[in-house]
Amino acid sequence: MTNGLYPEAVQGVKQVCIDLLAGKASIEQAQAALHAAEQIIVGLDEKWLRALLFQAENRLEEIRFTVSDDRQAEAAAEVVRHVLHAIRQPPPSQSHGVRHP
């Protein structure tokens, strides 16, 4: 994916996702980074990206409070892998919302 109107925000999201997968970032750090990027992305053409980040951030929040400690890393990794995949292959028509896996 080209980074669209928000290359720094997208790069930050990619990096925190990679860091979480490598064990270098916590779920809380990933959640905060997704939220920060979500707040920056306001362009109508990037509405799908904002929705993706919002959903991922909320899923990480849910994981923190509802998934047992020994399964949190695995569950969070699934969320960030989905984010990485989605930002590499954005929907054909970005104005139609988020693609679901």
C-alpha cells in the first residue's frame, strides 16, 4: 500500500505491529499507537483506515480485560497481523468501509 495522505501515521502503525509481534511492544503500547494514528487520520478517502484502527484498538482493549494473561499475546498478535495485512492491501474502493477477513 502506498501510505496515502498519512505516511507517518501508517508507518507508526506498521512499526508498533511489528514490535508487538517481536515482543518489543506491549498490548498497551500498541493500543496507544493505534489510537494516536486513528486521531490523525481524518481524510474521507482514508475512512476505511480509521475504522480499521478503531476496531483493532477496541479489540486490543477487549483482549486486555477479557482474555487470560497466558493467551493475551497470541490474541493480540492475531489483531495486529490483521492490521498489517489490511494496510498492505487496502479495499479497492476505500470509501466503502473496512474489508472484513
